[in-house]
Amino acid sequence: MPFAITASGLRKSYGDIHALDGLDLEVPEGTVMALLGPNGAGKTTTIRVLTTLLQADSGTATVVGLDVVKDARELKSRIGVSGQYSAVDEHLTGYENLDMVGRLYHLGRAKSRSRARELLERFDLSDAADRPVKGYSGGMRRRLDLAGALVADPPVLFLDEPTTGLDPRARVELWAVIEELVASGTTLLLTTQYLEEADKLADSIAVIDRGTVIERGTADELKDRIGGTRIELTLPESTDMAAARTVLEQFAPGRVEVDESSREVSVGVTDGSASLTEALILLRDKDIAPTDVRLGRPSLDDVFMKLTGHATELEEPEAQK
């Protein structure tokens, strides 16, 4: 399968800070890849380089076969970009915003107008089409911004944390719109801090930390590598901790976590329900009855704590300026 996006050895520094540190990436045509990482990992810098908004210090990258530096002008007409914050004019109506984008892409008056109406309908914004955007909700603004990225019907779309700041309902609504785009064959590179979002939307995930890709795979594969499911036990007595740890060590030697203050013991396993049942039987044989028993899936922090030893960082350098 040919690649719609490639990157090799991308580096970008701001003084002593390495925003990108030899990043490599390949995204097959017609697929969705999520760049997963905390603030400061290099996600936004990657998007800015791939969309010609920022030039790397070294390394190469192509999108739809075009070099992001040498062919930047041509490439801009072949991609769509939606950033972390809605790039819409709140003093214009939704229709006027999309019509303006069409004119900037040189679609012509008739095509720009028809495309604006088409996208407003597609994103369930027709009823608000002729209202100033300043009266739109956050979810409506994000949908309008995404519609703007699609005015020229680009084969490749870049979404930089598209659901940041949205409430759960608006996030789910935007997911549905993105899934529709994916079904139509658009190649999508998505950045996110939400493992759930990557799990929902992406065919594959590249985990970024300190400017480089440290892990690749599907959401399930990443969870399984740190323990696909976690057995979490709360014990009635601190004296039970050592025995409980010995029991859980049978399922994942060397990976049992103990919190003495809360009397909690946990371990990552790959066959959650079966392992939990067996663990409870073994604990009963030792006369240990947990006060609370849970099966949990890893969170973003779980993944990063296991892969990198930390969960969050500062914003990326250019975002501070």
C-alpha cells in the first residue's frame, strides 16, 4: 500500500530544546494514524512541518508524493488542516466563512457557494448557516473549522487535537463526523492526548515522546504491551499486602504495583476476566477477601508512565510564543 505521508529523521530545535529529535513516520493511503502523546511531545511540531507551516532543521518529509519544502506551494492545495483552536472569523456567518475559504482556494464564486452549502448540510450546521459564528457553541465552531479544512476536498487531512476543550457530547458528535470522512477514503493524521479517541478513530497509533516515535501499533496492541487489563484490588488489612502481591506475581512477575497507603495492589494482565477469577480463588485459599475488586483498562497516563516513566510535560516551545 503506498504511503500518503512519510517523514524521515525530522529534527527541530529551539535553543537547547529538541521539539523533534529524529522523528520517522509512514501513513498508508486511506488510513487513519493517531499521534499520541502528552503536551510537549512533538505532536503539533510534526503537524506544522508536514503542513508546510514550519521548516525542520533537518530530515525529509513528503505528503501525497510532494516534498514539504520544495513543493510547499503545490502541497498547500492538496491538504486540509484543522488546528487545536478553531480558525474561523466569528464576525462572519458560517456560510460566509466557508465561502471565503473556497475563494482562497480559487474554486470560483459558484463552486465556493455550492461547496459551502454542501458542507454546512454535511456537518449539521444548515440551521445556523446564516448566523454569526460568535453565537456558535464550541462544538459548532469545531465542526465549522473541520468543514473549512474540507472545502477543497483534500486527499489528506491533518487534525491537531480536534476535540480539545469540547464537552463529552460534542466530542462524540465530532467523532461521528470524522468517522464519516474516514469511510470516504480520506487519509487522516490525527494528534490527540486521549487514548480513547485514538482507540475510536485510528487504524494505527504512533506514540511520540520528546520529539521521536517510541512505539507503534493499534490501541489494543499498546494496551497489551503494558498489560491489556488491570486487576485492581483493595485489601482490608495491610498485613494482607505481601500475600496478595505473591498471588498476583503469578500472573505478571515483576509487574505488580503496591500502594501501601491505600492498601491497593494491581497488575496488568492480558486475559482480564479469567485471570481475575483465578486470582480471587487463590486469595480465598489464603483467607484474603478484598474489599474492592476492579478490572480496568490502561489510561493515557498508564501507557506513558510505562513507556516513558512520565505522564505530562510542558507545552511545545513554539506554542509558548
